[in-house]
Amino acid sequence: MSNNNPQPVLELRNVSVGYESARGVVQAVRNISLTIYPNEIVGLIGESGSGKSTLANAIMHLLRNSAFLLGGEVIVQGQNVYDLNSKELKKFRWNRMSMVFQSAMNALNPVLTIEQQIADVFKAHRPQMSKHEIHDKAVSLMELVSIHPKHLRSYPHELSGGMRQRVVIAIAIALEPDLVIMDEPTTALDVVVQKSILDKIKELQKAKGFAVLFISHDFSLVAELAERVAIMYAGRLVEVTGSKELNLETRHHPYTEGLLRAIPELTAESVTIEGIPGNPPDLINLPSGCAYHPRCKYAMESCKTVPPVEKDVEGRLIACHLYTEEAVK
Amino acid sequence: MAVTEPRNENQNVVEVEDLVVKFHVRSDSGKRTIVPVDHVSFSIKSGEVLALVGESGSGKSTIGRTLVRINRPAGGTIRFDGQDVSSIRGTALKEYRKNAQMVFQDPFGSLNPVKTIEKHLVFPLKKHRGYTGQTLYQKVGELLHQVGLTPVQEIRVKFPHELSGGQRQRLAIARALAVNPKLVVADEPISMLDVSIRAGILQLMNDLKREFGLSYLYITHDLASARYFGDRIMVMYGGKMMELADSKELIKNPLHPYTRLLLAATPGSHGNVNLTDQSNEAPNLDSERKGCPFAFRCPLATDICREEMPELKNQASASSRVGEHLVACHHSP
């Protein structure tokens, strides 16, 4: 471990996750190592089936339905999450790390008021708190996410999608965790609402100093929010880069480059876009070597057989033979 | 309300004038009427793509559905090739659907899970164009090829669940094309697809536009793709037209406060919009409402905005080459 850097909030060491299936074990996450430091927002980008949500669940120790950790370590604030017994884990979750789920808009219980749902967290984790204290806490949380406290008495259906999402975020940060994992928290929201939620996340993150792993498929959104961006393809990390370098002037993994070319730019004088040919791979039947090779325009012989390892390219981690060959020279 | 006159010698395929759509809904306070599309006028030229941009509740999908006559207008006219199609029914409507087709957002829900890919195309080709036997078989192959669903022989016999999202959307496009339409209404055709797949679908729609001289109404919430695919962009809010202009012009020189807000909120614009606007409320669509629907969120709103809906006015400077730039705002320059 390096001595200069502060203690990482999250350390993933060679994490692999598998699913039992009729055709044997399917590896949804392969050998992922990633470190997140305090006060940092890291974006995790991937398409459907890339394993990004599975990775999030693995970090939370929430794998179920035949999914299990195949190998590797998940360390949050120096604690290996998989060393905890179920009682310890229940305490650890939400206190130290919490999660905003995909379609969080529907994550609220429709028959409980907002106050009851916020209070739930405190009742479970802070049993010594009085009703009065909990109410005060709920009011301040609502104010924190810019919702009028009168809505504590509301039921979820009485709130708009954006407000529900804010409530879910308020619940996630209620116990001031060190790490908040957000899995597509703004999908299904209108752009203006999305923007206000993102601004709110940034503001809260600055004020409270927690680290965020922000999972999304939206490239431009993540580039704007996060300082560092990790890009997943078929269960592997193909690149970790600073978000400022996410442009075509910088050298990237061919998949990253493909994504950059596939997005129409809003303000450029003329726009050309280029799709990535082919389809996202089937995890049960992954291509050999580098899983991206059938869609890659730079693919070489070695790509078909040898999976590339991550190499440092000008400060970015890239797993591609284009760069390994170069490193050898 | 001013109707946009065609400036081009190109012919208008679609002319919509003062379109009104009403829905009757039940709410806590009894029955009421909402107006998701409120006096909207626009036209689409042959071979043109009109991008329709708005948030949920703006009425954009309702316009699309009304244009292909899934919904019935409560007022105004829709003319297609000069013919009034606003209230046609029966055979005339069936005939019209040959000309105007729709591609839906959800490629998982718009296909029949128990029909093979081939069957999805056989039906419209037989029913509407009367192909049979060998010709029918060939036409199916041609269509699949045109939308990039290859190898054709393998794809034919597959079922929708065996296709990826992008492939399904390609099939939905092929199905729309099967009847040889002049107009395709595409309602958020890429929003449910993976990023790497979206560009391919947009490119396909672009290619088909050229090949068949198709006109599109491209409905989206994403200004960046509207700018890419649309020749012109129309921005709607709460059932009303806010702004309509050439795509580049609209992005470069947005005149309506709502368009500016949308632009600033779009990722990649690096806009630093101050969203004092914490109102996450949906626009009021009530038939009794007054004024500009955006007024309650608008930083420029004054009393007149809350009382009176501004008219659409052409704000293009005489010297500019952008043609029309329509804006409905009391405070636009």
C-alpha cells in the first residue's frame, strides 16, 4: 500500500463475480481492480450486460439469485466486506456504505409516508434516538435535498419523480456513509430534473465529503460529473481515465474511442457520428482473447487469443494490445 | 395563430394547423379535461426530418400518435399530401397508414414474442402491398438486408427474444418500411438502446431517408441527437410550441428561456445553469389554464406571462440565412 495517499475509501482487488446457470458458471465481472479515495466521484460506464450493476451489488455484498463472489477482495475503509458476518454486515451497510438503486424512483414503499421511510433507517441503525430526534433529523435531511419538510407527510405517489429520487438520495446519506454507490440514479428523469439532481449530488458530496461511485451508461453525463471514469466492457475494466481526457485528441482504448465517436456532440459545428458495429457480447459465450475484438477496427491476431492486461498509458490505465505491443518495443 | 408557409419549393408532406388534442381524465376532484396538445401548427417537407423535443408531459408523443391517427384530434387539421386526414376512418384510415408509420420507443414491447422475425414483415407486405409467394419471400429478405439484419437467412427464423435491443429496433423500422410509407414518426427510437448501438440506428434512419426520400417526425428528449438527425427542431412545453428553427440555429442561438434551460441541462453543454427552479412539478395541462405553461418555472416571467399565451413570432433577422425562427415568448428579444 502506498503511504502517501490517504486511505482509500474503496479498494477492489481482482474482483470476479459469477452466476450459476444451466450452462455452468457465467462470469459477469472479471478481475476488476479499482481504488476510490475520499472526496472523489468516480464514474463507471458500461452498456447493459457489461457487469456494472453486478459489480455494485458485489461491493455492497448484496449478490443473490445464484450470483456469488468468485474471487478477489472488496475493502471499504480498510475493512474487507466479505470478512463480516451477517450481523456485522447489517451494521456496516448504510453506516459506512450505501447505495442508490437503479429506478430508485420505485424503490420507495408506496404505503408508507416519506417520514416513516426516513425514520426506518434511524430506527434500525440508531435505536437510541428518540422519536423527536428522528423527526428533526428527517426535517434537516429533506432540507438538505431541497424538498419542503411538509412532504414528510406525503406518500411517494404524491411526489414527482425528481422529488422521489431526492428522497432516496437523502435516505442513502442519512447516516453519513463514506461511500455512496449510485446505480443509474437519473435514468428515466427529464434532463432538467436530471441536471438539478446531479448538481445536488455534487453539492452534497462537497459538503459531506463522501466518495461516490456513479454508475451510468451515459458518457457525457459521467464525463461532466466525475473526475475519474472507469469503462467496463464484458465484465472487464478496459480503461480508467481522467474525465478531462475523454476526447478524441487523447489516445484511448478502442472501445472508449468508439463510444466517443458514437455520441453526437451538441455544440460542434458539424456533427458526424459513427456507431460501433456488432452487438454487445453474450456473457455466456464470450469471444476469446479480448472480448471487444469482433467489434474493434484495430483488432490484430493477438487480440483473438490473448486477453490484454492493463498498462499505464500517459497516466491512463488501458487494457489493449495496441498499447502492450508498444510498451514492449 | 400564424401558420408556417413553406419557403422552399419542396413540397410539404405534412401540414398541421392548430392541432388540439384533449383527454378526459378522472382525478380526485372528479372528471376534468387536459389538453396535452394545444393549438400546434407545423409542417414537414418531403425528405425532411423535423425533430420534436420536449420533456415528459410536453405533448410530444401525443403529437406523434395523433399524426399517425392513433389519437383523434379534438380540433385543427392534419393534412397529408394536401388531404385532410384529421377525422378519416375505416378504409381511408387504413389507406393513410400505408403512408404514415410509427416506430415506438420500446423495441421489447412493440414486437410479438410468439412470431418469428419473418412473420413480422410478412403480414404488412401481404396485407398492404399484396405480395405473395416468391416475391413476398424476396421482399422480406430485401427489407431485412436494408435495415442491416444479416445474415438474413438466420435472422428470418428467429424470435424477437433472440435479438438484441438494437436488432429489435431495426426490425421495428423494417416493419414500418414494409408498407412503403412517406412519413415515419419515430418516438424516442434510441432512448432505450445502449450507447454504442444508438449511433447505428440514427445512421440507418438517415440512410433510409435518403434512399426512400422519407420524411420523419423524430420525437426525442435529447437535444444532441435532435441536432444530429433533425433538419429543424421544434421545442414544446406543456402542450404548446415554444420555439421552432433550423437545428443549428436553434442550438447556437436559442431564443426561448425554456430552450436555453434545456440546452444548459443537457450533459455535454457544460452549461452552468442556475436551477433556482426546484419545481419538479409537471406542467399544468388543464383546459382551464391561462398564460404560458412555462411561466411558473421561467426566470423571466412577468404578469403578462401568467395571463396570456404569447403568439409564435418569426424572430429570424432579415439578413440571416436560417429562414424561419419561430418563438413564443413575451420576452424574447
